Amino acid sequence: MKITVDMSLCQDHGQCAIAAPAVFQMNEEGKLVYEANPDDSLREEVEQAADVCPVQAIFIED
Amino acid sequence: MTGTTLDTTVPYLNIADPSFSITSDVVHEARERSWYARTNYGIAVLRYDEVSKLLKHPKVRQGSIAWPAHNGITEGPFVDWWNSWILNKEGEEHHRLRRLMNPAFSPKLIARMVPRFQALATELIDNFAEPDRCEFVSEFAEPYAARVIAILLGLPESEWPIIARESATLGLAMGVTFRQELPKIEQALFTLYDYVDELIADRRRNERDDFVTRLVQASRDTDKLSEQELRDGLVLLIFGGFDTTRNQLGLAMQTFTRHPDQWRLLAERPELGRNAVEEVMRVNPTVRWVTREAVEDFTFQDLEIKAGTTIHLFNESAGTDPRVFGEPSFDITAQRPPHFGFGGGAHHCLGHFVARTDMSEALPLLAKRLRDPRILEGAEWLPDSGNTGPVRLPIGFTPGS
């Protein structure tokens, strides 16, 4: 699957990193880093992450 | 506060003074002199960029856990409940609870409730005792906020007075009379525990396709949620969603009575409801400050902040910071940088999609029906710090349709 995060919206709240820690992490500076092409087995938690994002910046493309 | 060395030339704000107003000129003048001020309990952060960074800084945690102890209350049922709050948890324990709670607040789920929110707002306005005036808190904000929670949790809406009454009593724990009111507060806590125990028992007998059933199943079928965590969490959901929404709706009315042109615009263009909520929360947020605590020593903008330092992030001061927002203005059509009325970071308000949705439905309906609103005599307000809002808000208006 392919993910994009609109970094102009992202406010680094880190809710995605709580919902899907295998895909989204907050680095030592508190900034988001993520895997753009995670394995399809992670789809459910990625969908949770997109759902929970306070600014709705996460998009699942396929 | 422990140990942070403070430059005595920076402003000092006495935030424990009962007459202190967090939205006063004193605070705004301090903001122009310095990004932070010294206070009785640590530092106050006054500017937008610094609030944004410290809110989510990796070296801070949520700062309210010590509140009961600050008030001399170190044990008992209230403290046990307080320590159970998801807001007062950190790390993996926090994340586990957050993952369990999140599905109840999914934006997709909330979007389906819009017609019910609209019908509720209309019903409440239709039932005002007088055609051209109302007591906004008891006739609108309170029943609206309480019944939204009832809708969300699948409780009978007719039971909203229990939610309102007991939550308001629990809310006394956030104020200066916490210690004196403790017996009353603990009684309210027991009443809400009894109430959610009945709710849990009901969902055990009759499973439904709802959030409470899902939590009951998680507690029964997995080790993800203990019985006590389930009770504590449900009481927190009832409490946490009520006070804030009631207060924020009252504050929205206050702001719009000062900007009648914007109220008329909202009546004409209800699609601006969502933006109106953001604009109100930027300039008049019920959560006047968000608290953080340094978990280790760190340096921020040349200020050495020691572990244990309390950091108050002043929301209104940040939301009106001229460096970001220019001259003071209130414009529901403007696209602004995000405000911090829902906090931020790992503890970002769990219920923000509900609050945003229910208020963005209520405000345009109110604008249509309550034309030219003005605040009448007899308004009473909570202190302008911590969490604020009207206790009573009589409003006169010209009836619209």
C-alpha cells in the first residue's frame, strides 16, 4: 500500500504513531517520520492512523 | 516548580491571584516583552511559536497529575480516579488506552450523528421559555453538551440531567475550592460510577453495535482493558466532554455578541460553522491554559528548564499573538494557522471531532434563530483562568426563523 502525508497540514501531534507504530514514528526532535510503502498486512492500523489524525493529513492511495 | 533559573528581568504574572485575568492587557503586554513569564507555579509561555513547540516537545509530559497533591489531597477515591485518567498516563500505557478509546471518536462515526445534533439544537431553541430571551447556559449549552454525550455513549437522552449535575460537581475539583468541596465531589464520583456500572451491566446482557459494547468486549475478551479501567474511562468520557463543550458554547455567544456582523454572516452562510468554531476557539478558548511538565533538564531558546518545572501554555495569548495573526480581528471567513484549544501532541483532545462537529452545527442554527443577540443583566462567569466560561448567561434577541 502507498501512503502520503500532507506535511503542510501535519502538526506533529503523533496520534498516527500511537495508532500504527510500525509505520509512523516521532523522531528525537518530535517530528514525524513514516514508511511510505508499508506492507499490506498493516492496512488496518494505517487506516486507524489516518482516521485519528487530528488534522486529517494522512492519505492512503491504494 | 523546582530549580529552573529565571532571569528576574522577565515579566512576572501572579496567576494564583483570584482577580488575575489570563486574557488581560497585563498578559498581552508581557507577551510583547518576552516569550515567557515567571509565575507562582513555573513558567507561562505567551507566544504562538513557543507554545506550539513546547506543547509537543519530546522533553515534556502532560502536567496535571500533581494537581490533587498541590491541593493537599493525596489519597482516596478521587485521587485513584484522577490517576487513572488517560490524560495523566504516559508512554505505552497511555497509547494502549488511547487506541481503545479512539474508535468511539472516529470522524466517520461522528459525521453520521450530524442530523441528530441539528435536531437537538432545534428542539432546544424551540423550547425556550420566552420568545425573545433565554438563559443560554441552562436552556441551551448545558442540555446540548450533556445530550451529545448521551447520543455518543448510547445513553437515554432523557437522563441528561444526571450527566450535567454530577459532571458539574466533579468540575469543582478543577477550581480553588477543591479541598473544601471534596466530600461532595467524591459523592458525585460514586453516583457516576453507579451510573456507568449499570450501563456496563446492560451492555453485557444486551450487546449493541456501539462504543460501550466494544469496550465491554475488550475488557471481557482480552487483557487490554481491566474492569476498573473500563469504569474509570467511561466516567472520564462523561465528565471530559460535558464541561468543556458547555463552556465553549457560552464563550462563542460572548464573542459573537461583540461581532454582530459576523453573527449575521454565519446565519446567512451556515457552511461557515466549522470555521467559526476555529475562530472562536482561537480568540476565546475555554481551556485558557494547557499544562506541561519537564521530564528532564533541557534548554529551550536559551532558557534552561529543569526537570519538574511546570510549563503553562497560554492559549488565548498564543492565539492572538500579533507575530502570527497581525492586528486583533475576528473573521469567520479567515483561514488561520491552527489554535491550541484542543491541546496537542500525544494528549491532543480525544473528543475534538465531536466537539468541532456538534458546535459547528449548533452555532449557525443559533445565529439564524437568535438575531442580534445581546448579553442581559445577571451574567455570571467562572474566573478567567484554567477552564473558563459562563455560569449564567441571559441573552436577549430578536426571534428569527
